[in-house]
Amino acid sequence: MPTNDSPDLVRYTSTEHDTSHVLINPTSGLIRDAKGKSQDVLGQITKLLRAPKAQPCSLEVCEALLSGLREIQEFLIVRSHAVDELIAALQTLADSIQDKLGQEYTSSLASLKGLRSKHPVWCALADEGFVRNGNYAKRLYIGCASALAISTGEPVSKSLAQYAASLHRLEYLDRRQLRLVLSTNSGPGHSENGEFHEDVAALRRIWAKVIKVFGSTEPPPPQTTDERVRGQILSAALNATSRHMGGAAHHRLLGPDQFNKALSRIVAELAVDNLEGALGFLVMRTGLSIDVAGALPLRREPVADGRSFIDVDQGVAVVDLNVIANEASKPLVGSIPAGHRLRVHLPITLQSHLKARLQVHSNAQNLAELYPESRVPESRARIYPSRDELEPSWARLRYSLGWMLRNQGINKLHAAFLSGDFAIIPRSKLHYAAVSAQEWHVLQQWLHEKLGFDEPVAHQLATELGIGCAVVPRIENVRLHDALLVEAVTRARPAKNTTVTALLAFHNAFTKLTGWRLAVLLALREQRSIDLDASIGDVTSSWVAIHDKSVRSDRGHQPVALSGFAAMCVRLYKLHCDAIAKRIEKTIPTGTPFTRWCRSVAGGQNVRLLSLVLDDQQVHVLRSSDFTGPQWPGYVLAPDCGRKIMEHELRNHGARSSDVDAHLRHFTQGQQPASPFDPSVMSTIVRRISIVQQKVAVSIFRSPVVGLSKGFLRVEALELGCR
């Protein structure tokens, strides 16, 4: 209990405690123990962070500061001696606090109760010390703010708490990606190329101040073309405004009339073999700035990953996308061949022009050097003569094609790949969506015809990879997997007079089939326990609440469409549970844990819908791996294949992009498809998705499968699941 003389301290009452969660709260006694620089630093941070009385959670604050200062050293070109001294002093202080851990004092977030409004910076650092997450951007911001405060002697601004909290959207960036974001010439760093999201802009501003104070006088090495390409792609994906993500027109884009005039100019320049024609085509199709497009190197495939280039012989411009696809999955057998490379096929005329020029200028290293008689225009230069107040500049051309495509109803994923504008799709989409080489060929042919370009260079469909996730299964393998699970149910189906063991084996086979089908139709993530609730209705229900992933910006349970086929699967499973309980109770009248669970499921009670049964009739959870495991040597399914299948199939069956994202529980800033205040919005989305979901279900699974309750439903009722 807290003592009267130190109300914020908590004394130990037991010698047994978990030191991984129990941390010390230093008091004035610890300040006296600190010596030299440690005492100076403690006094400084107490003042600069506006610490509350008795400095609760000081160890956590020290650890947050240490991690932030270490991030500064990671990003500086040359380590700063001044920052090293701060780290050493803080580490000594933290060690002196740690020495008393478990002896006299402990601390917790509860000790900050009532202090957050008056001491927001101190509390924000304490929170970070407790969480210890891998958000490099947040750590770096905290380190920059504290280092500058110690250097200038000015207290840390209260806005640190606000900005640090907003940086959660950058928590998936690794240091390599964050270094590109901080680079001064990595894309939208120039005002004509775009604008930063506020939290990214705040991080860049404070990093620039740290460079001036702690940076080396040694100039940074010049960026390579590959680094500039990666930087522009990543910056564009992170820094787009909500209105751009939502598809609204804004001043960074060409208007429709301007776009058509610019397109006519580019087509004309391509016909007469001018540099501006080639650059205009690449700027529109890759989303790169005109200077970076002109610097794309001329190489021949194969080329190592991470490179962007133009292969004149193949007639393709290749842009590496790995920078926005963290830890991409390795290809699986039986999946659509794909990779994170954007392969833009050049118009046939442009390829022939480049081939002819390459024979004359054989030493040319990049696209611009093939046109020695011309200069690459400035980003702010006009594409065509104009007196418009918003000039038709090359910078405004970059993402105009994507905006035009979206306004014509093109799927966001297709629009992103066709225009190189990856701000309009969630970055995670590259982890579960793929456009096959055949689909990509058809898209590019359609686009060239629509824009007035020549036919694109022919695809090598036998060897060429698609774009996106490498573990999206081929639809024929999905159908095969379902057929094998159905066959397992058929083989295990028991006769009228059979053993309890046979009944349990059949139940497990039927549970795996039902779990597989629902996991696909509801686009479930990989789960160690499929926690769908038995209170889900049957054919009268139109949606089910799903919450299968917890993240910092968690939206909780989300409505997911339940088509007639999916609802019929639930109803058949409940009837099966009722029938199997009756069969087993004939042999064991007292019942078992399994039969009691079956009765609860059949009655729609608040229990887990899908469960396996062990030999001793104990109920066991159903995992994703139980029904996605290998059934045939010709393919391998990812544990979360349901999301990948549904994203691919919903798109192919014509679902809207926003509806697909809503069904997969992923929301894009600026385009929220549901409103908590208007249930009609949700019902409209659910109705649209249910129609397409039903088409997908019938195309893959054909018809529902009846469990032990065969004969309990009329044929016409069963057919509801196929309508």
C-alpha cells in the first residue's frame, strides 16, 4: 500500500514478482545516488520534460529517451559524439534506477493517473517505455525532440505527445524505408511534386533541425537512381492526402481538359521520336517525376531485385515495388506467378525508336542519354503552352492518369498498377492481391487503345510474372482443394449403425470443410482458433461481425456480408451438430462435453461455432492450418488464403474497390465506406457484396454439403444456398 510520506510509491508485499512488468519509480533518494553527468541529465530531463512531482515511471522515460537517441545515431551519416555522451549519461542513470528494481519500489501506468493533462510529454514517454514497440518513426521523433531540448535548454513542446501518437501509421516502416522518407530529395520533398501528410512533415522538419545541430559537416553521398525511384514510390504511398486517396480532384492534378491536351502532345511527340514523348509516357505510367524517368538506366534482364530500369530489347520499363511491400511472402507451389515489380510494356513505336537510337548511341547509360540533342524538362515546366492559372506542368501529370481511371470506374488496384500511383490502395494490398500476366496484358492493351498509344510490346506469357502477392492460389487449385475436402467428408460419412469413433471422425471432416468454406467467403485471416459465434443466424442473416486482428488503430468488430451460400453452410452445420448429438446420446445417455457443445451450437447459443472433437470427446479448437494443410502435392495454400482468394475473385466478378476493401476489413483514409450513424450505408454495402459473394461461392464450391442431418432439409430449402 502507498505510504503517507510518499503517496506515489508502492512497496512490495511479496518477494515473488515478475520483473519484466514491474519497474521502479525513482524518488529524491535516487537523485542523490546519481552522480556526475547522470545527476545533471536527470535534472535536465526533469525540467525539460516538465516532470510531475517525484517523477513516476522514470525508468520507462529513460528507456524511451535511450531508444530515441539510439535511433538518431542509426540515421546520422556519421555518429555524433554529443549524442553518444547523452546516451552514456542516460544509460548510467537507468542502471542506477535498475539497481533498486525489486528491492524497494515499483511503478506502473496507474501512477500517472490524473497527470496526463498537466504533464503530457512525460506521460507520453512513459507510455513508450512500457510499450517498447518497433515503431522506428516514433522512436526517432522522441529522440530528436529530446536531443534538441537538451541542446537548447528549451522545454520539449507539448505537441510531442500529439505527434508521437499520430506516427502510429508509420509503425510498419523499417529503417531502410524511413531513411528514404527522411531523404530531402526522395520525391514529394519538393513542393511541386506533392505534399506531405502532417505527421510525416513534422518528422522531416525536426530531423532537419537535428542534422543542423548534431550532423556531420560531411555531405551525404548522392542518391543513386534506384534509391530515388524507391524514395519517390514510398513517399507517394505515405504522403498522399485524404482527398487524393478518396479520389477527389485537387490542384496537384491536371484537369480533364488539361489531361487530354497533354496526352495529345505526348502522343504527337512519340510519333516523331522526341524525348518529351518518351518521358511523358513513362511519367504517366510509372508515377515517377520527369527527371527520375529520364535517369532510368538502360539494362538487360535478368537484373537483381531492387533495381528499376528500361530493357530496350524486351520493350519494358521495370519499376521495383519491394520498398512498399514489407517482408513479401516467398512464392508457393500452385500460386499465380507474380512478384513486386511493375512491368510497363512500351508502345511498339517507342521501342523501335529506342532500339534505333541505342545502335547510334551505344554508350548511353540512361534514357536521357539516348536523346543528346534534347534536355529533360524541369518538373515545373509546362507540357504545352497555356495561360491557365494552374499550369499544365509535368509535375501535375504524375498521378493524373490514376485519377482519370478511377473517375471512369476502374478498379483501384488496376488504376494503381496502370498509373504507378500506389497512394490510392492500402499498402497491405500488395501482400494479398495479384494481377496475373494475362490480366496485365489485357489491361495494358485496353489502356493503350483508350489513350491513343500504339499496341504495347507483346507479353511473354509463358515466362513473365504478374504483379503483386506471390501466394495467391490459382482458382483451379482452390476448387481442387475444396473437392478433396468434400471427398474426405464423403469417405467418412457413417452408416446408420456405426461406432462413436466413426461419428467423431465424420464430424471432424465436416467441420474442416465448413471452416474452409466460411474462411474463404468471410475472408478470414490466419487464426489459431476460428472464433465465429454459434449465435450467427442462418438464411435470414445478411451479415456477421468479424474481429480477427488487433492493431493500434483498431476499429473493433466489422460487418462482413453473409450470402445465402455462407448462411446455408452455418445452418447445415447447426443441423449436423443436433443430429450427431442425438446419435451419440443413444449410446451415452448422460452426454459428454462434445454432445453438450453440439446442443449449444444447435440452439444458437453464445459458444464457438466450429470445433473439432478428440477421441475422449473433449472439444478442441479449429485452426486455419487444420483445413489449409496439404491435400495434394501440386499446390500449397497460405494460412490466410481466404483473404487472397476473395480479393482476387471479388475483383474478377466486378465488385467495387471500396466494397472489396470493406469486406476484407481494410479502410483507406479519405474513403470510409461505412458510417456509424447511418445503418443504411452498411446495409447497402452488405447487399452489394452479398450478391458478388454468392457468385464467387457458386463458382468455387458449386453447392452446399449436408452433414449428418441429411434428409432434414427439403431440396428447395437447400437450393437457397445456390441462388
